[in-house]
Amino acid sequence: MLLSFLRSQGSDLGGDETWTRLMVRLPLSDAVPFLLRDGKHPPLYTVLQMALGAFLPDTPAALRALSIVAASSVPACVFAFARRFGAPIIASLGVALWAGTHPVVLAQAINARSYALLALLVLLYAGFTLDALLSRTAPTW
């Protein structure tokens, strides 16, 4: 992930990244109505990007920070859920390593697009849902 981050420092923005950069620069009062009508770009990702953009400089690497953080969290989630569901530690580490070095995860980590965040949210949803379903105590959901 660190290499992906360093690689993202000097690369130009793609089409969707340019759109994200333009949206981040808008005031929230102008961006939200547009996002609700747009239907092509995920509002949650853009609003989170706007919140993060208030604290970071206006650079390509800062614009990609949300994707980098989300993609960096994927292996930790995979490891935690593998351990929670009884996988041996070596198997858990192996699957987390696979998740963290998979070319798709690495490619999406350096794009200011919603795919890394989506992968993280799907993992969290699936893991917590399975955890609730397999719980032996009162329903946790």
C-alpha cells in the first residue's frame, strides 16, 4: 500500500478523479442537490471526500487518501473476520496478505473513486451480518 501511495504522488488525475476534485471544491450546499440528482457518482464517497478535503491540501495524493485508507483497511478486516470465524492464524494471515496485495485492490487504492470504500463497506456488512447470524446469544441485530 505504501508503494501505491508513493506512486500516486506524481500521477495525473483520471476522468472520475477530476470530477471528484471539482465536487470537493464545491460548497456542500451546492454539491448535495447535484449528487442526489446525478445517479452516476456515489454521494457517500463524495461527501466523505469533501470532509477529508477540508483538512488536506489540494493535491492528487490528498484526493486519493480516502481510497488509500479504505484499501489499506481491507486486509485488516479480512484478517479479523477470518479469525472471528475460526480460521487458523496462518490461514488468516495468508488470506489477509492476498487481499492486501491483490492487483485490483492495489489499483483501486490509488484512484480517487469509490471502489476501495465499497469493498471495505461490503466486507464490514458481510462480516457483521454473519457475526449476528452466528451469535449464540440474543439477536444482535
